[in-house]
Amino acid sequence: MHNPQLNNKGELTHLLSTEGLPAAILTQILDTAASFMEVSSRDVKKVPLLRGKSVFNLFFENSTRTRTTFEIAAKRLSADVINLDITRSSTAKGETLLDTIDNLCAMDANLFVVRHASSGAPYLIAEHLHKIGRDDIHVVNAGDGRHAHPTQGLLDMYTIRHYKKDFTQLRVAIVGDILHSRVARSDIHALTTLGVPEVRAIGPETLLPKYLDKLGVHVYHDMAEGLRDCDVVIMLRLQNERMNGALLPSAGEYFRHYGLTPHMLAMAKPDAIVMHPGPMNRGVEIHSAVADGPQAVILPQVTFGIAVRMAVMSIVAGN
Amino acid sequence: MNIEISNGRVICPKNGVDRDNASVYIAHGRIVGLGEAPKGFVATQKVDASGCVVSPGLIDLGARLNSIEAELAAAVAGGVTSVVVPPDADPPLDEPELADRRVHRGEEIGKARVLPLGALTLGLKGERLAELAGLKKAGCVAFSQASRPVVDTEALLRAMEYAATFGFAVWLQPQDHWLSRSGIAHEGEVASRLGLAGIPVAAETIAVGSIIQLVRDTGCRVHLTRISSAAGMSLIQRAAKEGLPISCDVGIHHLLLTENDIGYFNPHARFVPPLRAQGDRQALSDVAAAGGAAICSDHTPVGADDKLLPFGEAKPGATGLEVLLPLTLKWAEAAGVSLPAALARITSAPAEILGVDGGSLAVGAPADICVFDPQASWQLAPEALRSRGKNSPWMGYMMTGKVMHTLVDGRIVYST
Amino acid sequence: MTLLPDSLPDAEAQCLQLAEAIRPSLSKNPALVGIFSGGVWIAERLRALLGLSDDIGMIDVSFYRDDFAEKGLHPQCRPTTIPFDVQDRHIILVDDVLYTGRTTRAAINELFDYGRPASVQLAVLADRGGRELPIDKSFPAWDVTLAEGANLVLERNPQGLLAWRLENA
């Protein structure tokens, strides 16, 4: 099956998932992001790469945070940014997803940044663009259902590389609601592709997908056991809005068993870094002392995120 | 009209007939001779079936006829001479008058026979009984909830007791309401990886188990539709061995495809029940090959607007009437099943489940016949289909097995 | 007369000559900025030969090129580092080969995003002609004509010495 993310020269033309991307392409993105970090440290934080191009932010699911970072990234590339908040009501007016895309293509869009509540939506869009002969328009997935959030996965990899340098020597633990997490899936694929020898998932049975071992992940239900000697701890948000019943008794019980307290963190290596895709639920998955402590790299993640998104957009837009 | 179909390979799975270069003689809508012409028979029309198989017309145990004219034309183009229609059209088939009209309309159109399933409960809500006897009188062959579960086990028990009183058969799709309501794909490797809400096998086995117990208690004859899992099939096999009045069928797509065919979220791979794992597919295939399950198309036409959506929003189902034959032949070849045994799954086995006098080429039987070329290839393309449903995971693929002529009641209702 | 592979000059010797050409300008306290990668190696040489105290700047023009639409983003870009204040400074841009002038144009644009220099000069080892923009070298260089399709490449051997190589001669 052809990889819909790559063109026929094997170059990245859409970013839909970290899964299925060769290590060389992931590394290219991280290296390019390093150059963009330098740009972000200048007074003039702009480069003319995407001048004259239009980036359309299509957010079918609300997210001010992610949309803002994509907007900043696109503007630093000198692109024109158009934000479309497509609420339930406009789709209720009968316009299908693909009709919306066709309309936007007619408005000279060059790049779609898409967030959607249904897993697979960006693939449908990329497939459609190919069918109508618009291989010049690129799709960047900003999060689809539970499936993938590839730019988050990439910025998490950038963060790990920045602090830990060598992927092949690490133990990385992902803690929390992995069942519903697109961030977790994107992290897992990127970590295994980049050669991390041990990826661990920690959580109660109800929050872990079946068959995680098939993805190369070691499953732990005991957090202390799972964190032992880890170099990186990625905490996931406990997502209230995604759970519809019977998965957890209470946030309190969750925190007692799976919350990252200073005591739990001490199980990991003393120089372990603590990451979180944000926004954090203090006192639910993470103790404030840890979130504000010296091992947390949560704010740098945000800065890295802008550079990574600049890298992704400039790579796909040029292919 | 006296018709002679000659030079074909005549196969009647029910009666163990498999003769090369034999003829079939038809008069007054019935088969009057097989191999030898009856005395004084003079053909007014001859059909040359050289290089073709002459088989009983296919009986499809599940096809939705949204726009009845187009779909009945599709049926005969696919060699299907009898179509069992689930009661879940809009409005659901819970009134005798509605059933009467449906059967009548089918007769008017004069192509494939329409065998409607009546709703077991009013509005298919699973609460109050529909007028089963009235529906039977109006032409319903059995009673069903289509793919909607009956949540209230007491209501199901009473419905089965009532049906048993009259000797009516109840057709149920075994799917536990609670375990399947938020899922969109088989709870397996693919769903885990792609982040799709899963429907566990337990959704099927729990329902199968409950229904089997209710059959034991009521003696009601039950047909279980569209089995999808190895575990579910295993329970059914054991119940059948126990001598319980239980039969089952499998959708042709579930014999050929698995969760892996979802690929990059292909909405054409969304089915109810979902496509499961390779082990499940293999078990379904083994049971069908051994004669333990009938095969049907589960024909579900879906418009492009309802299919070209993200996986979880797309309407499930695929077009089936015109691909049932070539896909069954494809399955048979892969599973090492002989042609007569494969044809039995879509002719005599469905007839037996329905308790009708069809699905065979016996002398005296109604002349419902399919003449097809088992070697001819054709490409599945929207223009090649008469059905309004162009939704198929096989679109663009080559199909092997082409219907040349279809006869219903001794009349040629389709010629390629 | 087009260049042949067996008559390539000594790049190290050319660096010495270039350094002497630049020496009279030292009173302006110029800063050297090398363009990756050949220009960076030459700038390092020049800094040592001229005894400059400031670290050299290193510029990657990937984000300022004019051929993004045709060629996409270069697969290997390195971070630009300018370890001094560009504002009001005399800058000498250093590159290995001057050809169409487009790389120089991109480098100047990038430099100006760091501040407003007092002046910008261009120092190259080789000038192969074929200009497509009104850009010129500021110091004498080796003027050379190449055969159609040929390419002049500066390399650094494992001992750290610079040498020319001719491709597709």
C-alpha cells in the first residue's frame, strides 16, 4: 500500500502520522527544527520561505493552544494565515467535509492544518486532494480523534533529543490515558522508529489499548515499577471529555495510583526529564511540585513546538 | 414459453447433480426435464450455455432494496433470483399492509422474488410484539430485528415464545447493545493502532450465548445472521450439534476481508458487524466450507455522501448483489472448496434455512436459474453496476465469474 | 580556455593570497561571515591568518533561497550563528565560488534580518562568471571558466587542508 504521506520520490508531502515515516525523515524534521530554533532566537523572527503562500487552519475540534502555535509558526515563515473554526452547526447545514475542502481549494489554499474529532479525517482529505489532482496542496494533521498528533510527537522527540542526545540508550515511560490519546500513539511510533530500546506504558487496564505489546511497548500497571530507572517520563492529561463512563471511579483514586508525585518521580533516574503535552491537570495526573520542579521541561516543549511546526510546514510545502 | 438451455455444465448441489454438456428443459415456469427432453417437448427458445455453468438461481439471505427497481435489476444481473429483505427500511416492516405492498411491488417489477422479513417488534424498538401472524399471511417469511439488538431480554423471550407458538422462525443478528454501541471497528490490533473505538468479540458471543439459551427454553427456530467471530461460530456449532433449531449465515465480505483491510481508514471497510482478525476470518471460512453456514451478500447500498467521510462517520456496508457470485467463487478457490459445494452455500443452503422449495434444479421445481461463465473476467466499476450502491472495497478490481442469463419462474429476466 | 582536472590551483595558497588582499581593510574592524560549508572553512582560515579576535559568523541560506518552489527545502540545513552584533559593523561575507550571485543575495538578505551593517563586502576564492544578478566580488579572486555542466567544488581532507575538485569535467 502506498504511503499517503510521501510523494513518488519518497519525500514528505503531507504529515499525517509519525507511523510509517522512516527514521531519516523524522531526523530531517528534527534537524530542520534546530535551524528554526535559531531563527526564533533572533530579533527578526521571520524567514521568507512561505511568503505568498496561504496556510488554512481547519479546526473542526476546538483548540486555541495548538491553533495559536501553528499560526505563529506559519507567520514566522511569512505565510498568510487564515483561521477557520468549523463548528458543528455549519456541518449541520449539510456541507460535507470534502465539500468544505473543495471550496477552500478554490480560494488558493497551499497548506491545510487540520484538527478533527474523527480518526482518519486528514487521510480522507489527502486522498481527496490526490484524486482531484491537487498534489500541490499539503495537509498537516493537528490531531485526529484518538489516532495521531504527529507534530506533538515530533516536538516530544525534539525535546528528548535536546536533553538526552542519544535515543538508543533510553528508557521512556508514557503514563496515563493512552487508550484515548493521539499524543501517546504518535510518541510510541516515533520512539520506536528512532531506536529507543525500551518504551513503557503505565496505567490502569481500562485506559490502555489492547495489543500495545504489538506496537513494541512494555505494559505496567504499577507506576513505581514502571518508572524505575526511566530517563524520560511523559505524563498524559486525564481527558474528561473523551471518557463516556465506567473507565475510572474518580480523579482522586487515579492520582493516588498514577499521579506523578515527587515520591514517584524519585523512582526514575535522578536526571530524568518530565514532559507533558499540556494543558496540565494539577493534582490529577501531576503534582504541582513536579510540574514546577527542576526536572520538568514542559515550557521548553512549547518553544520547541513552534520550531518543529515551522520545520514541518516548510518541508512539506517545498515537496 | 418452452426454453431449452443446452451445452452447459449443469450443477444442482441439493441433488448432487454435476453434468457436463447437459440440457435443462423449462415449461410453464417449471423445470420439466434435466438431461433428457420430456416427451413432445418443443423449444420455443434456446439458450446456448457453452462454457457456462447452469445452476439454481442464487438466494440472497440479506439484501436491502432501498430503491426497489434498481436493486431488483441488480439482483438478477448478479444471478440472484430470490432476495430476503431485512425489515429495517423506512418505515420498518411492522404492518401487514406494508408487507403486502412490498411483495406486490416486487411481483409487478417481475424480476427477482422478494421475500421480506417482518419486524419482530413494533418499530423494531424491541419492546412490543408486531402482528406476526398477520405479517406472515401478507408474505413475510420470518421475523427479524435486522441489526438492532433487543436489549430487553424478557421482551426477546416473550417474542420467541410467541413465534414458537406459530412455528415462525426468528432471525437475529447477535450483537450486545452495550458492548457495541460506541465501537466502530473490531477491538483488535488495527483499532488499537489507528485509535478506533473497538467492538470486542464478547459483543457477539454474549449475544449468541443468550439467544442459544432462549432457544433451549422456547424451542423457537432461530437463524443467526452475519456471524463475524471464531468464538461466536464455535458456540453456534456446538448448539447445532446439540440438536437445537439454529442456523447461521456469514456475509461474503467477512469471508474475504479482515481488520487489516481498513488500511488507511478506508471507509469501504466499515461493516456491521466489523471485519475482525485473520483467525476469525479463517474460522468463518472453515465452517462455511464444511457446510455449517450459508453465505449472503448483506447488500447495503450507500451513497457517496454517506461513505466518503472519516471512518467513524461513514455509513457501514457494501454493495453486494452483483458481486456475490464472483466473490463466492473467489472464496471457494482460496479455501479449496469445489464449485458445487460453493454454490450450495448460496442456493440450496439458503433454501433450506428458509424452508422454501427453491435453490435446486429438480424436475418440477420453479425454474429459477442462473447461467454464468466461471472464467469470464470483468472490472468492478460504477458503470458496470445496476445497483444504486456503488460502495465497495473492491471497486476497480477485476471480478471472475460473470452472469450470462438469469431466469425467474421460467422467464429470462436478465441477459448480459 | 576551460579548466582541466589536472591543472587545479592550490586552495590553501589562494587563501593566503586572499588574506593579503583583505589585510588593508583591517582598520575597519571587519567581521567575517562564512557561507556553509566552503565559505565557513575559508573564513576560519582567514580569521587565523589575519589574527582576528571575533569568532566567525556562519550562515546557512536555506531559508532565504529563491528556488524553494522548484527544489523544496534543502535536506541538510544547519543553524546560522552570528556571534556578534551586526548593527553598524563592517561585514565580509566569505564563500568558495561566486557564480550566479543568488547565494550572495540570499546571504545578504539573511544578514539584514540581524541588523543594519555599516557595509558588506564579498570575498571568494573563485569567480566562474555566469552572473544573473548585479553582484560582484570585493577582492581579487581566481577567474575561471568551466565547461558546460562542470562544477567546481571545495573540499576539506581529513587533515583539514582545503583543495579543489572538478566535477563532470
